[in-house]
Amino acid sequence: MWKLLKTGLAIAWYQPFAVCTLFVYNLLWGLLLYKLVRSVAVPLLHRYPGQELSREAVQLFWVEGQFQITKTDLIHSYLWWGLGLLVARMLLSPMLNAGVYYSLHHQELNAGYRFVRGVRKLTLPFLGLYVVQMALTLAPLYFLYTRGAGSFQHHTSLEGFAWDILPLLGGFLLYNFLLQTLFMHLQIGMVSEKPLSFSMVLLLRNAVTAVLLAAVIVLITLILSAAVMTSAMIWAGFATLLGFQLYRFLHMFCKMWSITAQYAIWNAKSE
């Protein structure tokens, strides 16, 4: 397993164009969401009653906000913005995945050329897989909602509610983790022009190794996240800002590493 982990790390190291593209994409996406949320939140905070005003003024603020949301079309524009961003995300993600996976399978080509070629050639097939993945990811949410609502009404304390719902949330996260690993192999198989059944059988035969590799990289990513958050609490300033941006780059590298580790399994076991 450690050999596959090192092989995946070496492959990821030689994918600087793909890693930088993912970093810039996520950076721009984060800035866009920040600007959108800021344009909504800042005007509301300016109107929020300060401590010098009475409690009734605060209650009036919330009543007015509830009236504008439920009785006017104020929220409609924000909903359309949110829907537009969701659609854009669902279109851009498979495009980037197509470029990344094609780059892995055609390392003999120029980095930028193979990435763009992958986007042009595989966006539609990857979009189909992405839609199926999102459908399977969101499918359990209805069960979680109904179970959570029933549990909240049944329990008289938040502690009892938490003990009842946390195992379900843990199972949901594990389900998404396994689903993501499965679709990594399906996308690798699509780039390799193999049928989906071949990819699923290969993954089942090497399921333990694939899951362990993915879990190790997730653990490394969590350790990096904890280190960055701890340093941000201790040291504040420009150095923390630079460190956070470096962490975002390392996070994209770890994401690439998780893909290349599965690709290393594919290369080792599909021959």
C-alpha cells in the first residue's frame, strides 16, 4: 500500500498545471461567494439595532425581516443567484475533472495541451457521471431529514438528539467517501476507454487497498487543516493570510494526490 501511496505522490508531483488550475478555480470561486455573501450580509448588519437600542427594536428588526422574506419577492433574486451558481458549479466541476483525468492518462503530451484536450473530449461523459454521482449523494438526505425531524420531536434534550443523529451523519459521510472513491475509478476507466463494469469489478477486487489509500490521504488533509486553523488562532496577521493561501494550494495538491493514488492502483491492477 505504501508503494502505491508513494507512486501516487510522484504522479501528483508531476501535475503542476492541473494542481494550479484547481487552485485558481477554487480561489476565484471562493472570492465570488465571498463577494455575494458580503453584498447581502453587510447591508443587513448596518441596519441591525445596536446595544443602545431597546429589545423591542431588535424584535422589530426580525419581524420586518420575516415579513420581507415571506410576503415580498425580495429573496427571489438571491434564490436565482444561488441557482445560477449551483448550475455553474455543476458544469465547471466535470469540465475540470475531464482535464485532470485526461492529463493523468496522457502524460506524454504537453501539460496545458492535454488538459484542454481532456476538457474538449470528455466533458459530456464526465457530466453524465457527475449528475449520477450528485443524485446518489443527495438521495439519502430525505431520509436524514425525516429521521432528524422525528428524532428532534421525540427527544427532550439536545444531547439525546445528538446521540441519535450523529451515527446517521457518520454513516452519510462514510457513504459519500465510498461513493467518491467509486466514481474516481469510473472516471479513470472512462479515460482509459474501459467499460464501467470493468472499473467496478477492479475496484471491488482492490476495495480494501483503495479505501485505505483514500483514508490515509484524508487523514493527512485533516491534519494540515487542523495545523492551519490552530496557527490562525495563535498568530494573526499577514503571515497567517499567506499561510492560509499556502494551505489552499496544499489542499488542492492533496486532492490531486487522492486521485493519483487511485490511478496508481488502476495501473498496477489492470494490467
